[in-house]
Amino acid sequence: MPHAVIEARKDLSSLKSENLFFSRKSHFLLNPVSTRCENFIIRAYQNGKKIVVKLDKTTNPLITDDVKEAILSFSLYLAKQLQGEVIHHNLTETRKECEILKRYLLNPQAINKKGFNKLLNSKRIAIEIGIGKGEFLCKIAKENPATSFIGFEIASEPLSKAALRLLKENIENIKLIHYDARYALELFEPNSVETVYVNFPEPWFKFKKLKHALLNINTLKKIEKMLKKGGTFELLTDNLAYAVSVSAALELKTKLKCNQKRCIETSSKSINTYFERRWKRKKRTIYSVIYKKTELSQNSEPVDIQFPLKVNRDYTLEKGLIFKVLDIFENSKNEKIAEITFGESVNPQHAYFGLTNKNELFLFPQSVFFLDSEARLSLMMVTV
């Protein structure tokens, strides 16, 4: 994670700046930043005589020179104000041009407002969850130019490489999402997606962590709902236990039907990606799980959420949902930022909101999250 360390004579609490937001709970401060490409937050905290300055990964920017320059500039500013010096940083140039990368990314706030289908304006949509460097996604998008593809990836480095691959190969029918797909799938209209691909997820898979896994029951139900009748979910994995758990969940908890001779088969095709090549070098067996949708899903209207949203509680945990204000940050102009975790209690989202003096949450450029049903319901819980 991009960061810098300052050795300072003064404490963070001595800073006088109307643009910085100080924590009510501890020696933290936030600096919301908007550059030519990104909106993100830089966090700084006191550790003895040292000040650590780092990117707040919650705000989810791609790591580019644009981001690193902003963190270094702020670190130098803090060092000057606190009579110190920057003694360490990892903010050297990446040679990643943010404007090139951003042209392929969709904005979560725009998706929350319109949904994927209206933004894409396409009758044919396919998805890959966990695209890595984009090898498979680019290949299949070139083979299907009439289809709009969405690629999800939570890691900044491979996603950056995927965007550069799109530029190099001049592919125009792919958009990228830098976020955990589990929270975004409900923003597709029911019965609207042709195929969902998942290739080699979670190499650290363990049964005791299954509820945190990408392809848990909740995610599989969301995939079922978004697929068209006749659409398919296709999984490749080198982990037989994972293939068994996913297949069992599909059989027991969805109406999708196995679309192979056996529900788990040894894969005969090659997608020629980094992980496939790696596992084949290690002589691992690759397993295929393919299920098809045979019945239409019912369309249900989501709970309507309008910001600003007045809340009357700082914490609630009920019916498998959580809403918790982790911290409130305030500047000298009495403006506030609330750090909140919300949504499904097992796998909640984490985001920043503006907070008015009337206890209303509002969106600002650094508010990055998806309004899935769990997020909507948890937010509604604290408004009544």
C-alpha cells in the first residue's frame, strides 16, 4: 500500500488546517483528495514521534502516479508543518497513466444511480468475476464483439495491467469494475446476463472460511437471478473441494441445472491464463462446473434509498445485517465525515459518507460502495 513515514517534532493534533478532518476517537486524520482522475482519501496517524501517511484503500483508487504524487505531496506538507522530515516512502513512479486506466472503469456512484443495464445500453451482457490481468476476458470479448463484457477485479495491480491490455489490443466492448463483485451483482437487471465466468477463484480456499468466499450461497443466488433464461454460470478451479461446495450449493439452493454430463468434470478446454498455466505446470487437475438457467426469475423492486439520509442510530445488528459508525472525523469548519460499516453482517461493506449537523448521511466524491439489498436494508434500519 502506498505510504510514507515522517519523523516529526510536533504532534498531528497541533495542525491547523480547515481542509483536514480529525478523528473524534484517536490520533487519526483524513485528507479527502480529488485529482484529475481519482477521488480518494489519505489517512495519517500518530505512532510515537513518527507520523504514518497512507492511502485509505476503502476509497478504492487504482495505484497510479497520480495517486502516489498526491500522497507524497501531502506527506511533504505534513513534514513541513510538524517540523519533521519524510524518512521513508514507497511513492516512486509507477509509469501508470491514470487517464488511460480510467477510460475503462465504471463509477460505482453512477451504477448505483442507473444500474449496469442502462449504463451499458446493450442487449447482450457477459461477466467475468476476478479477471486478473484480463487474458481470458480480452480473448472472449474479441470473439464476441456484439456482447458487452464487465470484468470485476479487487486487486489494483492486475486490474491496471488488464486496462493496459485493453488499450494495446484496442478492445472497446469491455468495462472494468475495481470492487468486490459480490456487492455489485444485484445492480444488473434480473434475467439480463448471458454468462457469468469465474476462473480460478480463491486459491486460499478453506471450508471454515466458506461463508466469506466469493461463491457463497448468497452470491450464487444473485448470479441465478441476473442470468437470462438459457444463460450459464461457468467455473474453472484446480480445487476439487471448492468445485464440490459450489456444485452442492447450486443444486440445493438454486434452480440452475447442471449443463455437463457430470456436474463436476475434468476440463478439456484451455483458457491460457496465468493461473491455468501455473497449475498445469504443477500437474494439477482443472475442474469445470457449468450450470444453466431454465426458469425466469421474478423481478422485485429494491428498497428505495435517497440521500441525504437521516439516521437515528450509530449501531444496530439484527437479522444478519449490521450498521455501525466506526468513527467521525471533523474539520475546523464543523464539517463531518462518517466512517461506516454496513450491509450483511458476515461480509459488510465499508465506506465514507458526509455527515450533516442534522445527522444526515450524504454522498461525496470519496463515497465508494454498491447499494445491494443488504446495504439498502441496513441503511433503512437506522432511519426508523
